[in-house]
Amino acid sequence: MIDAHHHFWKYNPINYSWIDDSMKVIQRDFMPEDLEPVLIKNGFYGSVLIQVNQMEAENEAFLKLADKNDFIKGVVGWVDFKSDSLDTWLMHYSKHSKMKGFRHIVQGESDDFLIDINFISGVAKLTKYNYTYDILIYERQLKAALHFIRQLPNNKLIIDHIAKPNIKNKSFNTWSNYMKAISEHENVYIKASGMVTEADTANWKKEDFTIYLDHILNSFGTNRIVYGSDWPVCLVAATYQEQLEIVQNYFGQLTKTEQNDIFKKNAIRFYNL
């Protein structure tokens, strides 16, 4: 299997100020030597490393880690999509075979951030290099995300963490309507990831996620769902194995071929691994 969404960091309270005291369990370093044995134990042979900080220096650090660790099959980095130097940066990264795509921390931006024509124009340039774009948003940003997606029919796009619905408070109707509309765009995939931290982190039950998994399965089908752990962020609410069991138990209803798509082949196809 392939874990298509995890992070590494050397913790400090300045660059990682979002890791507040409610998340003390992840206020430490997380590096390849911490993840690799966990992946092996749970049946994974590869992974995709996703950006955390919005700086080119992290891209270079992650690419070096990918070169040194064969289990890291791809890196999703960050670039300033509104920079005059965007083309230069994309050309630079095209020399690195493990750089697969890019992401911006849109969840930390205004609700209408994704309708910015300059940002959209920057993301459109990714197609020239067959780069992907990860959409990281909260549920409240789905309206703008739908507009964004409609402007980019030729881009390979993927929704991180099922767009972070408020699972703790059972928010569903608005989320489900937008997700259905988004799923009609066949260039958009979705990650079954990051759900436990949107639930009641101390008291979630696997049944809390069923309605959301039902909806993405019915909307996106088995060919556009990709599994990701969101390790180590997931550790705030669950062990690696616990969050994995939620999706494995749910998708256990599918054929072996369909499960292989979700846990391996869709990631390979989307990220060109």
C-alpha cells in the first residue's frame, strides 16, 4: 500500500505555532526513521511527503529526505503562485523526479482566497510540468473551492482530508452538496485522510465517519479516492493503526481490486509515482 499524505518536521514553537498545547503529543521531531517502521508494520511500501511550511527551504529539505529514503515516492511542496518568479521555480523543481506537486495552506486564508484570479493563473501553470495541486481547505471554503476547480479543468487536483467537515458537530448537508458538485469534475480526486482530528479527538467512534465515507464513495467512486494517514497530525486523536482501521474496515466492503485502487493504484496514477 501507499500512504499518500504524511509530514515530517523538526519541531520548534515558531515555525510550528499551530501546534498548540492541545496538541502536545506532536510537539516534537518527526522524521523518516520514526515513520518507516510504522509503515512496514502496517503493510506500506511507499508514501507521499506533504509540505508543512510555506517556504522553498522546506522543499529542498524534503527532496533531500526523499533521495535518502526510498520509501518516500513523492513530495508535494510549496511555491508562491502569485510570484513573478513562479516559472523559474517550477522549472527548477522539474529537475527533481520526486517532486510531484504543490500545495498552499488555504485553510489559513480568507474564505474567498481561492477565487483570486492571480492565484488561479499560477496554479494553471502546473499543467506544463504535469504537477498536481492539493486543495487544503475547511468546509466553509467549499464555495470558493468549487469556483477554483471550475477554472482549472486541465489540472490534476485533489481535496485533502475530505475538505475538513466539522465531524465533531455532525455537519453534513452543506458539505455534502458542495462535494457532490465538486465530484462531477473528473480531474478532481479526494483523500480519505485527516478525519479523526475533525471529530471529537478524545471520544470518536468509527461510526462517526460512515456518513462521510458513504458520500465520498458514492460521489467520487473507487477510482478517485486516495488513502492518506495525515501522520503525525493524526496522533492528536488516534494511533496510526487506529486511523487506518477506520478506512480499512469501511472499504473492506469493496472488492480486492477496488481496495487496491484506493490504497495504492490511485495514488500512483494521480501523483505519477
